[in-house]
Amino acid sequence: MRLFQSLLGIAIFGFAFSVVQAQSDAAPQISIGNGAKNWITTEGVRRADGTLTFSEVQIDGNGWLVIHPFENGAPNGDKYVASTYLKDGTNSDVSIKVYKGLQTGEMFIVMLHRDVNENQVLDFVFVDEQNVMDTAVFEGSTMIGHAIPAP
């Protein structure tokens, strides 16, 4: 199972977690949440039909706000159901259309991805067993993302 899927799977049960990587007993702890330079404000997310609006998203560099679905009670990091481009810095009232539709209380993962090649196209193509071309945004061992229910 990909590291990303493992991280997201654990998030279901606590919305904050840490996992020791299998390669070494001394491997760094990995968590999910906000950082000092990158964050997603999840309080007060608004919904109009299938569009969610986040009051503030901060990204250090250009990138993407991405939504991954939960399927059969677990997050699926192999696909995404919504994305919207973000410019470097603070982005206010960020709207993102979820094309599969949303039910109130339905869980999803919202996270940041870096636009690595700066082409303003989400390159969601796996380049190895756990990473896509436009990589997930980390600050140290914290992946910038949250597991939250749809409003």
C-alpha cells in the first residue's frame, strides 16, 4: 500500500496521527495537519451544491488544493475528485467544485500539492510507488492536509 494511502487511512480514526515508516526504527514520524508556511483553514467551510469554499488557504509556492475521496470507509489517495489552482501566498475564499457530488457528512481529504513544473496543470501521474508528479506539500514530516466531513 502506498505511504500516502496509509497516512490517509489512519486519519479516519483521529484526524491527527503519526506513523513510523517501515524502513527503519529511527524513521521520522509523519503527521497530517497545517504547517507554519502552508495551511488550509477548515473551520467554517461553506458548501453550495457540489462546491466547497475554504476561507483561507496558504501555500508557499504555486500549487493545488486537491480533494481525495473516501471509498468504502477509507481514503483513496490514488484518485482525486476536485482540484483548484492556487497562487503562491494567501488565497482567500477558495472555491473548489467536487464533480462527483457531495453528501452532508461525507468524509474526504483536502490537501495541498505543489505545481512542480509550474505549468498550471495538475500532474497527478504516479512517478513511483507513493508520489505523483505534482507532489504533496510537506513541512518537515507534516503533510499539509485534513480529513474532514462535507458540510
